[in-house]
Amino acid sequence: MNKRLTTQESSARAFIAVSEERVELWRELHRAVKDKRQPDVAAQLARIDPMEELCGYPGSRLMGLLHERVKQNDWAALTRLVQRISMSLLSNSYRDDPEAWKSDEEQEDPHVPKVLPPSIGRGQARKPYCEVLIVSPGERSTWGPMGDGMRKLRRETDEFVVEPVIVGSFEDAVLAVLVNYNIQAVVMFDGFGYASQTPLADLRELIAAYLPQAAAARDGDLAMLLSRAVRAIRPELDVYLSTDRDVAALAGADEAAGIRRVFFALEEMLELHLAILEGIKDRYETPYFDNLKKYAQRPIGTFHALPIARGKSVFKSNWIRDMGEFYGANLFLAESCATTGGLDSLLEPTGNIKLAQDKAARAFGGDRTYLVTNGTSTSNKIIHMAVCRPGDIVLIDRDCHKSHHYGLVLAGAQPYYIDAFPLTQYSMYGSLAIKPIKDALLALKAEGKLDKVRMLVLTNCTFDGHVANVERTMLECLAIKPDLIFLWDEAWFGFARFSPFLRRRTAMGAVAKLRAMFKDPEYRKRFQESKGALPDPDKVRVRVYESDSVHKSMSSLRQGSIIVVADQDFHTVEASFKEAFFTHTSTSPNLQIIASLDVARRQMELEGYELVQRAMQLAIEMRREVNQHPLISKYFKAATPAEMIPSEYRKSGFTDYGQSGWTLTKVMGALDNDEFFLDPTRITLLCGNAGYDGTQFKALLSNEYDIQINKTSRNSVLVQININNTRSDLAHLIKALADMSRAIDKRLAEGGEPAQAAFKARVKSLVEDVPDLPNFSRFHDAFRDNPNGKTAEGHMREAFYLAYDAPSLEYVKLHSKDVDERLKNGPEMVSAKFVIPYPPGFPIMVPGQVITPETITFMRKLDVKEIHGFNAALGLELLSPKALAALKKSHPPAGKKEREM
């Protein structure tokens, strides 16, 4: 990488790539040392030294030795030391290998005592390595003895190896929290200053970007300021304060709420050490997984309905023993259908599942969390059934996951479908903008129906990476309806909680800001001046539900999902939530999924920040490699934010990651203010210019290159980068794209003009001749309370179940003249089912919807093989005109009776 963190123009890409940048600096130092280029060695060390002040490894001892060997011109010893440090940083072996911490002399001399730290042992005996940041007001000369004192407090019984990192100012502390992934706790010794004591002035833009108000508060209480800063950047970290102030009064003050424990001066250093370990252990403990491991080690006799438990039916089998050999014994030893013996019940948790859920609520920023083992499809349906009543109106993005549509059917609520902005050129929708949502609310208000509006359902981020401005969306909607419930489907975005870059765009990130905002006396003044443009602080209710597919972006087994709740009126729906949870949750939940949810939470609380930063770094690098490669870019492209988000939703002018002239502060401004932002980890890879439709390209990648892709569109595939991906994966895909590009070049060259003309025509059909995306039309009058009204809600549930009555159905072939005749002269064609083509993967028809010419044109142009709800041999499944007429005569407007009950 050519762009340095220490340049005046620190872009978002440069910050996200900080770990790779550090490793690259050490590689360059190694090359300079090997070539004995002394000026370059000095220059590299000048860049490296400030960064290493913020890290535990290689530490002051090895760095001092390195500088000493530079002065002595001991090139051989210097080369060995730099190489070892460089390799240790690249592989992270310093976290496990004591040899990484030794000098050459110590490695060669068996009589030299072992040096500290790192973690020791393997497997169950391993002690994880981490670092604690100590912010000291003392002179730099005192830092060495202070670090040695902290190390002497280590004991053999400690569960973790904690290495101290000492800095002397607010700025250095914030920078360390931002760039040092190993930090798990921050200890503040009162009295430190604000300004950095190291030459990292150019990195101060990071502070300005993440903490724009920090400089203005530099003359205030720096300990409290730093505590708030740590909570804003990495809320999972524990913060401790050692002070000579009135600790009893301080510990009970609101401003100290984010501090885990307050100590008086230096009187209890061992207690401080133990508190640090306890805080890390609190995040490390996995109540359910820990108990499941213990259960598997017990000699259990099973007399219940699960023969596979303990594995005897498998390992003693003559025919299925290979299953046991493949999965290993632990899987079967950890299986049970019992809820006793420390395993707890998912339906009525009172033990370790309850503790696991409490820890997940803390990790994801909610008031409470529920573990779900049937996927986020089930999580969504639980929420719909819990908070919606028959006849309620729910505003919903038509382009959302099908579980929401079915959830509305089950709940009996009326969907008010609103269309997202289209990306016709890619045959996909973007996301749902704020204006059409507000227009719908205001229309409902004008017709006196606002009291019937219950919930707004939005996807964040979308499958294709469109991230909403959650805070702004909720603020503007709550100004119209202050008790509106929000369901944010963050199936693809759960990982964002652990990135300060993206957290502000999550449901729970916005909840924290809104709660603080509505309590602030200054907000009341703003409300009074806004003339109704802001929510009334005396009437507003913050009621937010978030569903996360943990298995999609974190280390959970498939179908692992959670519901995160931040609803101040949850007590009003708690009973119905419980019933909905009972309705959809199996009485035989998969124990391994529960355990993996527990472990995924542990991982994200302890290393989620590092993993998400690395994933974003890899994604941005992938985008750059594809779009700047001279051969690959002829046929393929990673769609940029400018291409995926119309300019009216990007008022900042942000167009791409690493955009020239864009500092991190400007990028953060775009994150805070633009209506939509593109998740960098979700890459729409355009393949139409290579002559491939998405389905073809997906199959080619899978069959020829062993590369799996999830979603496709007419001329693109979605490349999802997550915490599992590595630089080797990046190279694998880049190599495949390069090979394909060379093959296309060769085929066109050898085929001559006929091949080139055919290729050009194919590209045009994929890139230019794309069908318009059909918007939602309306519900048939039989399913509307007021057919003459201007609002678009309808009773979809009644239409859905009417289709269960075979005599109420009719079938019309898609390409028949009957379709065209009825579109022109009637009677109206009304869908009996959800019709969902893949791609694009959203329902172009829902039960009770009137079918329009636009929908028929789109369906006729589709060239996909998979269309749920449509059987080409039978044709369109419709509700017959006779059944619709009978429905209108048989009872009052749909839903009226239900609401009057």
C-alpha cells in the first residue's frame, strides 16, 4: 500500500487498513535492513516508532534493542530481529509463542530466564493474550517501572495474559483504542494531559473524525471525557479509574456510569489487576457453551427420544459409522433433548440461556435479546405476531425479505407497501427513502387512520448493501407518529455493531443516540423552535426491534439468529411476544446453534472490532483491485457507491472509498448526514460486460473455480466479504477474474468479427435492454376498507386464505391473449399468491394485488429459472372475479369486524 496513515490526507481506506499498514512498514524495514540502506532504515523507524508506542508487542524492550543494533551497525543481528518481529506481527504468533518476545541471545542461551508474556499452552490449556491500556500522568521515565509492576502482579492462576501499554495523554489513549486491536481494558490514572506526547499529529484527524467535540472539551475533566470516548468508539471495553478525588462521590455520579470500577490512588494495584481479569472474563464466559462442554464430559444415561445423543447408535453401527468419523464424538456427546443438567430451556430460560441472552443484549446494545434457532425468518415472524394486531397498518418496503410478508399474513395486519428507489440497470431495487414513508404517514393522518398505524418495517442494510440513515428516519417518522414501532431487519448487518465506522447506522446505535437526545434539555429547546419538525419529547416513545442473522456475518452455525429489543413499552407486548415466541420456536431447538450463538457473541465482544476492520479493509482492497486492474476492468466492475446510490441521497458528494481529496472527517460526515451509505463489505460485481448474466456467472465461478457466490441479478453477482475471508480468498477471486478476462480476450480475437458482434449483442441485452421494475399497484377493492381512499393498505391475509379455496381460483397462461385482453378490458386480474422471481428476489405480486401491464411485461422478459409461486404449465394463479364479487357481497369491508372485536 502506498498511502500512509501519516499523510495529511488520511482517508477512510487508510484508517481501516491500519493493521495492514503497520505490517507493511515492518516488511519495508526488513527489506531496507537486508540491503543495509541505513538512511531508509532510519526513515522507516521514524514511521514505525510512534505506532509501536501504542502497542504491547514488540514493546519498549525489543524496540530499544533494535535501535541499539542500528547504532552498532550490527546488520546480521538487526536483520534477524526485524525479521522475527515482522513475521510475528504478520502471523500474530506473538500472542502464543514466547520465542517472539526474546532477543537472539535469549533464544540461544537456555540459562536465560523466559521473558514475558505471551499466552501459553494449546487447546483448552491456552491462555489468551490481550493488552491493557494505561493512561498515566507520570513522566515517561516512570512508565517502564509501572509496566514491570503490572507484570509482577501476574499469577499462574490467571486465565489471561495481560500486557500493559502505557501512554501519557488523552490523544494517545484515543489513538491506541482506535489502532490497537489487542486492547481489552483501559485504566486511567487521573491527572493526564490532553495533547499527544508522540509525533502522531497527522493521526489526530482520527480523533477529530470520531470525536468532533473532544478538542472543545480539552480543558474539562479528561478522565470523564476519555471514558465517554472509549464508550463511543469501542463500547465493549472495560474502563477503570484510579484517582485521589472523593471516590465514593465520583463512583455514584452519572458521569461515571461508563466506568466499570473506581479505585483510590495506587492503594490496591492487585485489586485493579484482578478487576481487569474479571472484566475480560465477563465477556469471555459463554454460559451455555461452557455448560454444554461440561455436560458432554459427564457419563450420562439417556432414556429419552434422541437416539443420536451420546453417539452409540452411530459409532456402533455397521452402516453409518462414517458419520461419526466425519463429525467426531463431541457433537454426539453434546446432544440432548433434556433441559436439565445445566442445559436450560430456550422456551423458558432461567439459567445459562438466560445469562447468554443477557450478555448478548449487552453486546448488541439492546435492553433484552432472544436467541432464535430457526433463522431470522422466524425472528421476523415472531416480532410481527408479537406487536401487531389484526387490522393494524404496517408500513413496509415491498422489496423486503419474504418472512415479513408472511409475518403480516400470520398477524392479520394490513401492509402498506412502499416501493424502494429502483436500480433498473442492475434489475434490483435500492432501499426505501424517507420521503415516501413520510408521505404515507401524512396520507394516513389526513384520512384519520394514523391511530391504526402500528409499525414501520425496513431492511438495513439491504441485500445489496444500502444502509439507511436510521437516526434520521426514526426522528422524522416519530415527529408524525410519536409511538411508531420500528422493526429494522439487520439480517446482513449484525457485524456493524462492532465498528465505530458503521455502528451509527445500526438500529441500536441510533436508539442510544435518540434516548440521550430526548433527555437533553437542549433538545427541548430545539423541539420548540422546530414547529413540529421534531418529535415531542413529552410524547415520543422509543420502540425499536432489531433482527440479526448472526450466522450471516458472525461465527454462528446456520439458522443462528437473535432478536434485539429496545422498546420502552415492552411491558405492553411482553405477553404477546412470549406467545409468538412459543408459536414459532421448536420444542426441540438445536443445542449446537444455541452454543454457537453464545460463542459468536463472545468472539465479537473480544475481537469483533479487529475482525470487522479487517473485513472492511479486505473489501475496499477487493474493490480497488477489480476496478483498477487493466484487464479485469475491461469486463468486470465493482459497483461504486455513486453507481448504487442516486445522487439525491448522497448530498455529501461521496462517490467511492479512498476517493481523492476525501479525509476521514469528510467520510464520517457522509456517514452521519447522507440518506444512504453503501456497506463496503457488500460488493455488487457487474458481469454483464463480460457477456454473463448473474446466474451463468455464479455457476461458472462455482463449477470452474470453486468460488461460491450468494445473490445474482440480471447482470451482476454479490460478493460478500465477512470476518471469515482472508487475503488468500481475495487472491483466489482476482485470479479467477483475470483468467476469465484472458479467456474472453482470446475467444474474441480468435472468433473474429462474427464472435465480436455476437458478444456485443449479448452485452447489450444484459446491460442496456433491461426491463423496467414494476412498482406495487394496489390491493383489489375487495380487500380495502375504503376503496375510494387515497391510502394503499389492504387486508392481504384474507386474500391469502381465500386462495386455499380451490373454487375461488382461476389460471391464465402468462403469454396468452387472455392476459392482454383482461389488462385492456377487464375483469381485473388479482394475484392469489406471492410471486417471487430469483433474481431479483422480491415479490412482484402479493395476494390480493391487482396485476398491471408493467408486472406482466416484467414477467414476460424474465429469463430466470426459479420463480416461487408461479407454475408456467398452469399459468398465473388468480382469485376469480366470481369469488371476489361474492366476497364483497358476503360481508362488510375486509377487516372491519376484526377491528371491532
